[in-house]
Amino acid sequence: VVLYAVADRGSAALDRVEFIRREAGVGQRGLVWDAQRNRTYSSWWPETPRGLSRRAERGEIPRGGPVPRALRSLGRQLFTVPCADPPADTDASPR
């Protein structure tokens, strides 16, 4: 599972939240809430013998429903989680 959120630095208002979940042997589901358009999109990539299908099934989820509210809530909660320090033996460690 991957949760990705983008917010405005000044106001901390969410701009976008993406939730991606892949189930091995089944496929991958992606949900995206976009604040600018106030829309939520769903994408599904079925698993094929060669990996994920290149053809995604896409659709819009109605506004005000439980999925858009859940995505916004997950995005807000993500910003309250402190980031872990990178391991000392990686290039990402502070110098």
C-alpha cells in the first residue's frame, strides 16, 4: 500500500491524495482525490501473466461519498505522522 499526499505549505490545505494498493496475482487499485477539480478517480489494473495490464479501467467516484472523505482523512493523518530518520549508511543521511 502506498499513500501519497500533497499540501500547501502555508495553509496546510490538501491539494491531492493518492492511495495505491497492489494485491499479488490479482491487480492494482488506485484512488486519487484532486482538490483543484474536487473529484475522485478510481483506476484498476488487472494482473496478467506478464504483470500488470497496461490498460487501466478508470472511472470517477461521486462527490461527497465515503471514498473521497476517507482519502482526505487519510491524507490529513499522513501529515501528522513524524518522518523516520534515514539509516546512517545511506546517501540520504544528513551531512
